[in-house]
Amino acid sequence: MKGEGGLDKRKAYILATVVYEYIATAEPVGSNTLTQKYNLGVSSATVRNELAELEAGGYLVQPHTSAGRVPSDAGYRTYVDDLMQPEELAGDDRRRIRDELRDASRELDEIIDHTTRLVGRLSKNLAFVTKPQPDTQVFRHLQLIWLSPRSGVAIVVTSLGVAAQSLFELASEIHADDLTRFSNALNARLSNRPLRDIGEDHVAAAASELGIDDELRGAVTQALRAARSNEGATIASAGAQNLLDQPEFQDLRKLRSILRIVEEQKTLYDLVADAIGTEKPSVIIGQELGLDELTDLSVVTVPYRFGEHAVGMLSILGPRRMPYGRLLALASGTAETLSERLSDVELK
Amino acid sequence: MKGEGGLDKRKAYILATVVYEYIATAEPVGSNTLTQKYNLGVSSATVRNELAELEAGGYLVQPHTSAGRVPSDAGYRTYVDDLMQPEELAGDDRRRIRDELRDASRELDEIIDHTTRLVGRLSKNLAFVTKPQPDTQVFRHLQLIWLSPRSGVAIVVTSLGVAAQSLFELASEIHADDLTRFSNALNARLSNRPLRDIGEDHVAAAASELGIDDELRGAVTQALRAARSNEGATIASAGAQNLLDQPEFQDLRKLRSILRIVEEQKTLYDLVADAIGTEKPSVIIGQELGLDELTDLSVVTVPYRFGEHAVGMLSILGPRRMPYGRLLALASGTAETLSERLSDVELK
DNA sequence: CCTAGCACTCCATGCCAAAGACTGCCAATG
DNA sequence: CATTGGCAGTCTTTGGCATGGAGTGCTAGG
């Protein structure tokens, strides 16, 4: 008898077939379906025995006595990790993605947005993309703009465009001249450093050198902090309506909580937050997501890069019964194209 | 016999009651319900006669023979225009809105976003808010930033913050000095003008005066055009999941197309685009929206102001059976608070 | 003009029987 | 000893049907 871990060849094939068939039909699959549609070389009775053992091993579950089998989380996991054959993105899909992204504007937000919509459409599921982590970006320019004797705006530009704008109002009067000198000093000092390496000490050093008062120094520190912060870490999402087509969402309560999660963004972000910075695609299945509302769902998530760093994740959320191979290929292909596109628009 | 237009007092009261009751219960309302729950002073038989006449007049419809009456578009229209008594926003709702908005950040997008979520939550419907029309804003500052010998960024700041950033790459070499001179000249010339009044001729005049080459002049024109353009006219939306609670959306196909419309944004924007700039709240009911997918829905939309101008609309989309009075009060109250908040964060 | 009463229509509900889809088990088989 | 055909048993799904209830329109009488 083989242990839990090592499925013999036939069991593995049967498990793969059950998962495959269930993904395709959304119906519990029984021994007859299997023997008829797939060439197993054994009778349905034999398959029944195997199915019973797969169920005992935790790979399959039965919704009720007289129904076929459905994969469990463990079943999907084994399928994704060991049984599934990797797919490639079709050549013309790849071309289409490239074409669509080329037409998108040169602005970061719009590129991300466009990509997300595209993936939502092609995947027929919910796509979401985290915006590039600000603190991995490279500082390019700080601009202090004089607006009135007591107020101004600080604008921080990174290699991906304007990262933060921050209005400041001071008690003391501002000299336009100070703004220019301070800006110039900071630009000379900080240019091309990663935002995450820029500390208050740099600002303080420049300020004391030039005799800049504390208030203005504080305003600049504040602006840099805002630019660096992953706080407002937002995502773009698209394709929520696709989920409605899935038979598993006839239940409106489930649907409602999913929509809420999508709208909130934060929960969605947290799902993949751990993975940001990693280089490998990953799949999170059902309960592994750690949320009651999402037990019927899975997420495929792949990193995209800006320059050398993996800076964000492109993800697809769909029913646990999603076509993992196809979606992994789609996500990876798109992430690659997105990465290329981002280096196109880099401010160099 | 009174004509179509002029309902006698009793008919008007009965119509109002039917609409009111239907809004509250979502069930077709019959003559018995009316006589029992509301003090009409006549018997149900009389009410039946009146109901039949209201139906003949087009104000009510009957889903089927043995059901009660439901308002038609015309019925709702009459209710909203003539019969409904205007409501006021409760004092503590008003205070709560003010408090919540005060805590929101000082950045335009976040304020709009926050407001939208708040209205979504309080209205228990879908809220959407158009961003302020760029061309009504006032030019404050143009900043040309030198990045490399052949590239730079143009940033346009208006009274509501950064309106556009636009990367430019030129064939000829850029002198940092030219950028500064050109920026200064344009700022002196354009400051405090509404964006919509700024034409290419201003840029051309400044350029020729300073001997700025055509390429750079083009880049700046481009940046100003981007800032002024209402193209990317986007909206914020929140509360889509609330619609699921409404009994009229058990039908998933309807729901799907509504979600798609919400995600696309453009259709939603177009619904209220005509109204932008007007000063009055308005209500659009069912078929008046002009979209098959939205026949069961209505929109309440009210303007908000920035300074002197109405610059955007705050809207609530919900079932045609929505509590118009309450939502109008909520929308108006919030729009007012939003307007105040915007002048707080104006760059003066 | 109003009202009580009544016949009628249509929908919603619950129930039951029949059909269908699987399974698990058993005894027979190569 | 793994495999198989057969079969009884279990559970869900479906359709039909009768019942009850809600509401109407109409009529005749106040």
C-alpha cells in the first residue's frame, strides 16, 4: 500500500482527470463519466474503488452520498503542484497583449489600469494588480513650489513619475529663494537613490548646511515620507462581473461579501502582500487564503518587475475550480509584457 | 372628470401612498393594505376604483391580474416632482459626514474617494462621484524639470493640486536654464487663469519672446492640453454590493450588466455628464436613463462646487424603488460638505 | 358617489411520486 | 489478488397537482 504522499500512477491519473473534468463542467464527477470520457482501460467498478481510496486520502470529497466526487483543497494542491502540465500562452494572445499595452498611455496608473482590465477580460475572472511598491523606486527630483508667502507644494518625482505631492503651510514667511536652494541641494544629494534609503538625516544635513528653518525641513521630510510610504498601497481590479457567471456564486450572500472585499481593496492587497518581492508565481487555494468568505476561491499571483526588482503582483481571483494552467500562463505572459512596458516609461 | 395631468386630491394621496408603501416593502400594494395601514376614510372598494383609474392614467401598473399595484416611471416622476415632501438630513448624520470628511487626507483623489465610500455606506446603494472638471480649475504653476540632456517632465499644478505630469523627450539638447526661464515666463503670464482660457497662443508668445525652440514649446502645449482635457474624466464609485440586497436583483443577468457598467465608469459618467455644471439636484427615473440594462434603476444626482463653480456631480444609483426624499437629502448634504472641504484644500 | 359582497384569476406553497445519478458491496473471474 | 458485472440502497432533482391566499372587477343597493 502506498502512503498518503505517494499516489501510484493510476491514482494520480484518476485524480488529475477528476480535477480536470470538474474544472470543465462544474459538476461532481462519477465513475461512469470517467470511464466513458477518458480512456482508463479499467471498468467503472475499479474506478469506484480508486475514488473511495482517494477520498480516504483526503484528495476528494463527496457533496452527498449519491453524488460524484469533487476535489478538496489538497486535491487541487496536488494537481497544481505535481499533476498539471504547464501551459504556454498562445502566440496570438501574447501578441494581442503586447499590442494592447503598447497603445496605453505613458502614465503609470493608466498602464496598470489597462493591464488589469485586459487580464480581467481575457481570464474571464477577477484580475487585480498591486501598484509598484513606492519604496523600491528611485528618487529623481524634488520640487518645492512657492504659492504664497506662507504656503507651497512639495512634489516628489521618482523614476515612475510623480510619487507624492504635499501641500505645506508654514507659520513663518517663505522665501522663494530658499525653496530653490533647498531643492537643488537635496536633488544633488539624493538623486538616483532608492526611496527606501532616504532618511531624515539627509534632509536634516542639507537643511542645516543651508540654514533652512525647521518648519520647511519638516515639510520636506513629510513629503518624502509620503512618497516612500506603502500606506496608500492600492490595487487596480477589474472583471468582478465575470464571477457572476460561475455556478458557485448563485448564492448571493457569498457574492456580496466578495464584492465588498473587492471594493475595500485592502483585504485583496493583503492576500498577495506577502508575495510582493518574490520572483516566483504562486497559487493559493481555497482555505489557504485564510478567509471564510473566500473558501470557494483561489488566487493565481505572479510578480512583475521594474528594472531589476519585482515591485508588484498581478493576480487572478476566481473559483477554486479555475483553469490553473491557462491562468498561470496568462498571468505570467502579461506580467512579462507589463514589466517591459514599465521600463519603456521609466524616467531615466 | 379631471384630465391626465391634474390628479384630484384623493388620487394624489393614494398615488403617494402606493409609492411610499412600495418603496418600503418592495411588494405590490393592494387596496386592502392601503385601507388598513393608512387612514383613507373610504373603503377598499373605493380605493379599488381609484387604483383602476390611476392605472388607466399610466401612473400604476399591475404585474399580473391578482397582484397589487406598482408605480410606473410616470408614477414615480409625479411622486418625486409633486407629491413627495422634501426631507432634511438629520442633524447627527450631518455632523457625522462632516467629521468623517475632516479626517480624510488633503489630497483631492482621496477626498473624493472617501466621500464616495461614505455615501455608499450611508445610502445603502451605489454612490458615484465625478472628479472635478479640470478645465474649470485655475492654473497655479507650471514646473519643467530637467531629467537628462534630452528629457524632462512638465508638471501642471492647479488650485486642486497636480493636474498633469507629462514626460517629454526631445531630439535636441535641453538647457536647464531654458526650462527655468520658460517656466517662469509662463507662470507670470498664466497664473490664476482658468485652464479653459489658456490657449496655445500664450505658450507661443512666451516661447518666441525667449527664443525657446519649437520642440520644447510643443511639449509644454501638450502638458497643458493634458491638464485641461476632460478626457480621462473618471469617477469614483462605491457600494455596488449594496445593490445585491435589493429583491429586484435576484436576476443575475441584470446584476452582471450593472456591474459591468459600474466597472467601465464611462457609461456611468455619461448618465450625469449633461448635468455637470448645473446647480440643481435632479432625479432620473428608470427608462429616462436611456439604457435597457438600467430600466429598474434610478439615479439621484446633485452638484458640488469648488469655489464659485459647480464642478462635479455626486450621485446615487439604486433601485427605482429608492427612498428619493432621504437620498436627495443625503446627497445634497454631503455635496455641500464636500464643497466646503474642497475650498479648505484649495491651493491659494 | 360610496360600499358590501361575490365570483374569478393568478401566483406561491407544499407535497408526493417518479426519475436519475451515484455509490458501496458482493460474488464471480482470469 | 486485482478486476469486474450486477444490484440494492441512498439521496437529490423534477414535474405535476391540489390548496390557500391575495387581490381584482363588477354589481346591486344605500
